[in-house]
Amino acid sequence: MTRTLASRMDRIGTETAFAVLARARQLEAQGREVVHLQIGEPDFDTPSNIIDAGVEALRSGWTHYGPAAGDPELRQAIVDYIRRSRGADYRPEQVLVTPGGKPIMFFLITALLEAGDEAIFPDPGFPIYQSMIEFTGAKAVPIALREENDFSLDVDELRSLVTDRTKLLIINSPANPTGGALSQADLEAIAELAIANDLIVLADEIYAELLYDGEHHSIAALPGMAERTVILDGFSKTYAMTGWRLGYGLFPEWLVEPVVTLMVNSNSCTSVAVQRAGLEALTGPQDAVGEFREAFMRRRELIVSGLNAIPGITCVMPKGAFYAFPNITATGMTSQQFADYLLEDYGVAAVAGTSFGAAGEGYIRISYATSEANLEKALGLIGQAVSALPVS
Ligand code: PLP
């Protein structure tokens, strides 16, 4: 029996947070207690009006295949939401609904890139960007996000990375894993660069509703940008719906048909009942969104001030999302060593900064999408772990 994989499988990466979760579960099976700070999902339940809409949809016959591109009512609601929240103009035909936001990366990058192309991605950044770019055979070019810039990007540095082969630029604001956010001035400079160099921009705005300082702006709202921007967004983070798998992209017209073809070749359509729940999420009461945001803001204060109180650890205040990205270089350990040490010796599951790119060396990612009691416990354990190390 042949067991040879296609060579393209050598080029695909993964998301380490899931591996950390698996190791944490192993330790728990051995009777160890673990504080989970590794996974990027709200700990809240989905608001009950959304659950009711999903159940009601199942009971009333939303159990058959639907259009590959998505439920027309949901696509309209998404266009209205994006116009309301971002001031960006798309038509319902440009909205493609997918099982989570992640497939938008898979579909867009597969449709767009091939060997010989270059794509610029944020480093540290969501690991699937680099993974998917490399999977297509294209060259993945990192733009470093630095602590001294509050994890925003340096537009001059970005400009220096653009070549005549650059086809795609990925931005993510507010960002995973750093919590950084791009200002309107950054977006304007990036838009100018994208237009001058004829780049497609993938704007991953999955954390748009979780910005704590200032207002979220979309690059797609800037003049000339909707026609070259794919907005990625979804329901996982905003409405605590990670397990439902519901997300979407808003695409320039010429990309719609190729992406729908990829969808027909893979998922056929997104669960139609789940899409009805999504419609309720966007058009029903929004109180829960504000409550989640307020809870995350309190936790952000708690974790960042607690980390900064530990000698040897420093942490900038994240502007959005639900991650802290503390600098751990003073421990004398690499990111991976420190993350392993925390989990194995102290039962704190966090992710090494290098899981998000080479520029993540010297950091770990802590998800504060967990209770204040868990965060207090984790801070105590991290403090003990650091104080047990030889002073460097
Ligand atoms: N984009 C970023 C930056 C993320 O952190 C995530 C999830 O962690 C996603 C996209 C995808 O989320 P989902 O597929 O659950 O919508």
C-alpha cells in the first residue's frame, strides 16, 4: 500500500494552540490541574436568542442544502452590517458565507496565489496566513510587528518588502496574537501602497467588535479600496459562536465566482440552520456584544497589570481582541521553553510567540477569554514560575 503524500503537504503549517490544548488535556487526564490560556475563543455561551433561532430553524425545515454562496437574507444582513459598522459598500452578491472565517483564507489564497507570487503577512500573526501562502507554492514575506510600535506595522518597512511579484497583503486589526490595532493613518498609508502596487488586501477583521481604545476602521472604506479588499469577518468571536462554524468574506466582484467554485468543490454550502442563527445574531438585540466587550476589558486590565507586576515580565496594553503578548526575554528562556515550562511545571497553558512567526520569539500569547478567577490563578502561578528561575 502506498503511503506517499502529495509534496504540497510538506508546505502546509498548522495552529499550535490546538496542540497545546491536546497536551493540556493529557496532563488533566493524569490528574493535573491546568489553567487554560491557550485557546482563542470566548468562554461565554452563545446568546439565547441566537440559540433559539438555530433550534427554530432546524424545527421548521432548514435542513436541506442551500445556495453555495449563502442564504440571501443573511448576505443582505451582512452587507447592511458592514455598511453600518465600517462605512464600506459591498453588494449582497459579493458576500460569501463559509463555515467559520478561516475558510475565507483558504479559498482566497488558493484562488489567488501560485509559485512565483509573493504575499506579505503579519509576523507575529495568525499562523494560517503563512501556512496557506506556502501551501500554494507562493513566497510568504513577513512584515514584522514590533512591541516598540505597539505591535502596529511600520509602513516604510512594508513598502520595502513590496516587489513586482507581490500580489497579496494580509492585515489583521485588532490582531491575534498581539492585540495591536492599525490606526486610520496606518490604513491610509497602506491603502496608498496597495493602490500604487496593485495589491489585493485581505483585511481580517474578525476582532472588529473587540477594540477597546478608539474606533475600528476598515481599509475597505477608503477610496478605491473596496474593489481590491477582501474583508474577512464572522460570528465566532463577536457572538461567542466558535463551535457553530459561521463566517464570511466580502469580495471584489471578479473573485466571487472562482471562490464559489472552490466552495462547491469542498463544503457545498454552510449549514443553513446555522445561517438562520447568524441572521438573528446580526439583526436581533446586540446587548450581549457590549457585555462581552466590557468583560474582556476588565480582564485585559487584570491580566496586563498582573503580568507587569511580575519582575522579569513586561506587557504592553493590547488595544483589542482578547490576547496579551508579554515579553518574557528576561527569563533567559526561548518562547517555546517558557511555554513548555509553564505548562509542564505549573499547569498554565499558553502559546509560544514563535507559533505565530519568527518575530514572536521572546513572547508568549495569553488568551484572557477566561474568568477573572482563572486569570488570578494563572498570574499567581506565572509569578511562582518566574521567581523559581535563576536571575538573569
Ligand atoms: N482570523 C483570526 C485572526 C483568528 O484569530 C481566527 C480564529 O482564531 C480566525 C480568523 C478564524 O475564526 P473562525 O474560523 O472561528 O471564524
